[in-house]
Amino acid sequence: MSDSLHHAGRGNGDRHSLHMHSDQDAILHTHTAPFQVRDKISAAELVAGMAGTAFQARNLASAVRIWKNMLEDEVTIFLGLAGAMVPAGMRDILRFVVENRMADVIVSTGANLFHDVYETVGKPHWQTRPDADDVELGRRRINRFYGVLAPETAFADAEEFIVAFAQTLEPDRPYSTREYFERVGKALIPMAREDGILTAAAKAGVPVYSPAISDSVHGLALATARVRHGHRVVFDMIGDVLETSHIALTSKGTGVIYIGGGTPKNFIGQAEVAAYIYSRELAGHKHGIQITMDQPQWGGLSGATFEEAQSWRKIAPAADFVTLNVEATVALPLIVSALAEEMGGSFSKRVLPYLDFGPSAREKEGRP
């Protein structure tokens, strides 16, 4: 080989090598940082250390970052609540979220909201072993949620509160679930041992929706009120759809936090899509956090990814989101504690969105 060919070959190789390094630099921009063990560490420091690692530890840190961005952005934050979070001891965390306006709209299963009433009137849940004798528990009228117990006698006390409360509502006048739970929260305030989700929401002006309210003891209690007293409470479930879609329509932007999946997740997701009812189209939710143990390959909604939701236009194309595959009772205390530390007193400085429930709500209230 001549010197000229030899040098030409080296030159091409050098250019190829430089190109490869340039491509690598574009990809290899942030290295992992091993978590450093310390004898004293705060929640925010713990999460900051997790941010440099990988897998679900890094996703948890991303959830804190995205929620903080939501709080600093002028968006309306929807929180979906599924799973037995209140029996599992998450009620005080959720109360903190509501009181500090870390969420603006709550969409929950009816069950969590019944258990909130149950604890607000002073009835505790109890710990047990998950291998307890369920036949014996059934004989003693004690209900089990994995490692948690609730006696039916205490259930009955909370149910009787709802039966009595139902009779204060106008018969056959359709209520949105927001109106219903706002009134439940206000009725609980004078008798509350301590604030819970519904009392805090009533005080903070945070609307609470439950699109599957009949699938809970709220539904059973209202059925009891009808059979026992002939008092009929009617729900305007389509009013819920119109209200939440109008909130999204009139917001500067929206973000979502899903604790579990199920009906609350889909109900929140469709709020952006439902703008077509008003002959409008929205871009989709701008921010998203999903805490779920379900997987997408089974086709169920609870495991569906945010990417899949983009095909439905529920999530904006350029949205900032993370799915955290961690059991919620592990993730939620860490996330909210870290945010409480990072935000400090700045929760009160947040610019709160104006919640416009739309013409459906105004018509009920007799307003133009």
C-alpha cells in the first residue's frame, strides 16, 4: 500500500471514529450515580439520590419532578383515586394533598369515599395477617382487605350516617356526585374527629366526583334510605361528564395523577377528549403521573400506558409523563413527603385555577 493510500485510509477512519463519538455524546449525556447511604436523610434527599439511579427508583424521582412542575405551571390538576387507599392508611396523605391544593379535582371510587366517612366519624381500620382465617372472620362479621380489617358493626354506624344524611337531600332532584360529596363533607365537619378527604375538600373548594358511586356502601346506604324511608336520591351522572369536560375546556392546561386505574382513570382521561361536545378540540393533558402495578399487555385500562392514551388524544403529544410501577402505599408517602419538603411554604403561593363547572351546573343552580 502506498503512503498516500495509507494516509487516506487513516483519515477516513478518523472521520468515522469522530462521527461515532459525536453520536455517542448525543446519547451518553447523563451517567448513573450510585445511591449514597447516609445515617440521616430526609425524604427530599432520599428522592434526589434515587434520581441518579435507574428503573422504578428513577421513575419515582421523575414523579416528584413532574408533580412539582404541575404545581408551578398554571394547570388544573386532576387526581384519580382507586384501590383501597383509605383502609391502607393513605387518608391523611390525601387530606394533605387536598388541603394544600396539590390537586384541584378529585375523581375517586365510591369505596374510598365511604371509608373516608367511616374514619371521619371515628371508626378505625385494623391490621391483620393476610393469611387470617377468613371463614372465622366472616362468622364474626369482620371484613378483610388483604392485611386490613373492618368490623361490619362499625360499617353500619357510618352507613347510618349516610342514610340519615340522604333524607336532607331534595327527593327526585338530580345531583351531580360533586354536589352530593360537597354536602356530605359539610355535614361531616361538625362531627369529624379529624379532617379527612371530604371535609378538607369541602373547606378548600375542591370538587370530588365518583362516576361509579353505586358500586360502594354509599350506593347501598342510599338504597337503604329508599327502601326504609321511601326517600329517593337521584344522581345526574351525565352532569358529572359535562362538568369535568367543561373544567378541562376552560382551563389553561391540565395535568393528571392516577393512583391505580379503573373508572377514575378513564373518567379523567376522557375529560380532555369530551371537548368535542362543545364543538372544540383540546390537545390532551400536559403532565401525567401514573402509579400502578398493572401491566399493559393484558389490555386492561389500569395497566394502559400514557403512550397508548396519546392515540386517544387524552395525553398531549409533547406531554411530560411517567408511569411508576410501584405499589401505591410505598410510592405515595415518599412522593408527597418529598414535595412537602421541597415546596415548603410555597404551596400557598400557587396560582389556583378557576374551576368552571359549565352551563349544566349553572342551570341547576338557577344561574344564567
